[in-house]
Amino acid sequence: MRWLPVLVMAAFLGLMLYAGSGLPEFGDPNAPANTHVSPVYIEGAEKESHSPNIVTAVLADYRGYDTLGETIVIFTAGLACILILMKREEE
Amino acid sequence: MIRDEYRSIIVDTVSSLLIPFIQLFAVYVVIHGHYGPGGGFQGGVLLAISIILRRICHGRERAHGRFPPHLALVFAVSGMLIFGITGVLPLFFGAAFLDYSGLPLFWVHGAELRSLGILIVEIGIGTAVFGTLVAIFDTLSGERW
């Protein structure tokens, strides 16, 4: 039974490597990631949001949900830090 | 933990000279996010760095006189509110959540309005990150709330 986890891990490693060999090449212009939303963002950022910096247009406009989540994560981390480490006056 | 002044006239003078420029550059990074590298997260961190530099170099009394610890939480919460309200407001004017073209600023239209929405959101992010980082630093340095 001790070797069962090792066998399972080896099987998953093999599966990962097999699946990884089927991924598109890095930077392949015909890859699905580069044919659906990327052209829309690259062509539309300047026209639709008057922002020459495409990164800002994607970050704050097209992917606004993501940025809202990121900001909430930082804010929650700060609140948790304060709640765990704060010293109260009466101590 | 940070109790008295760091007794060195060099550190004191250099940090006093640097802090206004760091703050100016932080505001530039937030506002200029449309045109170059930068944005709310980076600008907020730079603003927080200027306050933390004053905390470290000038000692508790002087630094807290300029920027009390409770103000940091006010900044963090108001930054989150700016972002949240900018997201929710378009819902009442017939647009989707976080769709800035539905913001109720009727004298700008279309792409200009979305550009303005990005700017408002970046300012909100910057304020939230700034307040959160200063609050984390104050808590870690043993501040009593």
C-alpha cells in the first residue's frame, strides 16, 4: 500500500506529459487562445476605450471582474492582518 | 516597535527631500496608466511606500502627526467603495455590471466615457492598495488600535 500514492502520482505525471505534448506551440498564431478574444481586444482597445495602453484597457475594462476580485483579495488580506495581529488598548 | 527618531541628520534630510517626489510620481503612475506602464496597483504601492518611509525615518510622533493610522483604513475602505459604486451604478442606467459606458455622466459619451471609467477605477484601486499596505505596516509594527 505504501507504493500506491507513488503509482498514482506517476500515472498523473504521465497523463500530464501526454496532454502537454498536445498543446499548441508557444506563440502559435493559429492557437485557440489567439484566434477568439485576443484580436478583438487588440483591435478594439484603442477604438472602444480611447486607451493606447492595451494592458490598461484589458485590466480595467474588459476584465473588470478580475481586477475587482484582485482588489478585494488585497483588502481582505489587510483586514485579516489587522484582525489577527492588532493589540487592543485594554491589554 | 517604532518609538523614537532615527538619529541621523543624513537619513532625516534625504527622506524629507524624497517623500514629496515619491508621492508626485505615485500620482503620475496612477493617472498615466492609460498611456504607459502603470496603474492603480503600482501607484498605490508607491504612495504607501512614501508614508512607510516617513514612519521608518522620522519616528512615531512626527509620522503619526502627518498621517494617523486610522486614516489608512479610511483610505482602504473608500477605495473599495469607489470601485464598487463604479461597478454597480451602470446597473441602474441599463448597462451591465462594470460596463463604464453606462455611467451617469451625461456630458461624455461612448469611448470617452469608458476611458473616464477606467481612470475612476484606477484611482479607486490606488486608494485601496495604499490604505491597505499602510494598515498592514502599522499592524506589523505593533500599533494599538
